[in-house]
Amino acid sequence: MPRVAVARAGDEHFGIDINRVVEILKAQRIYLLPQLPSFLAGVVNIRGDVIPLLDLRKRFGISSSSEKERIVVVRWGKEKVGLLVDGVKEIVNLQPEEITGPPSMFRGLKTEYLTGIGKKGENIIILLNIDTLLSSEEKIQMEGITKNTGAENGRDKKAAG
């Protein structure tokens, strides 16, 4: 059954399909780009790759001031995207009976962002649908950022080398 990395944003626990997770990193320096869409916190440089950073707290309207931020790097199509969260709690296996479909409304979250709700003991885990975290328009904006930063990054490497 599904294995998920359980990430925390505010008081909420989000489950991210472990097959989509590339790595989990401590917070890095976040670079702000001009005219960045509101759903992005900025970009990070991870071993030479410039990766856009989606702040789950901003996306879901969660207020938090964690000092132990983590970046969950996930596969998003052919690209990698970082999800900025307050922390990563654990990796859990969810049995079929521990998963229910998304309710019609869940604490203000749009149900298209969810694949379901996981229940592990007393904890509720909101199972994220990585593919629908961004609208079509936001995906186009994100792809533009990854292409532009990737091209600039490539030029910088050649100039420096």
C-alpha cells in the first residue's frame, strides 16, 4: 500500500507519495526572483540545479514560524520542485482501510489538491496530489521559471569554468 513522507505545515500533516520524493533537505538559502508568482517562495540552488520552491504554507493559507524548515524535493513531470514545509515527521505505510477519499470540503483546502485522507492512530494525514497543486496557468509560470533559471544557470557555469 502507499508509503508517504509525512510533512508538517503549521498544525497540518501532509502525506507526499514516497515514489515522488527525490530528497529531503534542511532549509537552504532561498533566492527571490523579480515578479515571482505568489505561490512560489523563490528558488534554491541544489548542487548546481536551480529548483523552484513552492511554500505549502502559503499555498494552503497556513501561518507558521518554524525554525526547522525542510525542503522536500519532488518529481513534478520532468522537473524537480521543492516543497517548503515546517518539518518532515516520518515515512509511514498506509493500509487501504486507513485511507478515505477526500471530503467535499476539508479545512478550506480545495479537494483537487488531495488524493485522500490518511488516518494513522490519532493523526489525520492530508494526502497531497502533487500533480494538481498548481493550476494550469501556474504550471505554465513554473515551467517558464525553470527554463529561464536553467538557461541562466548553464551560462553561469560556462562563464565560470
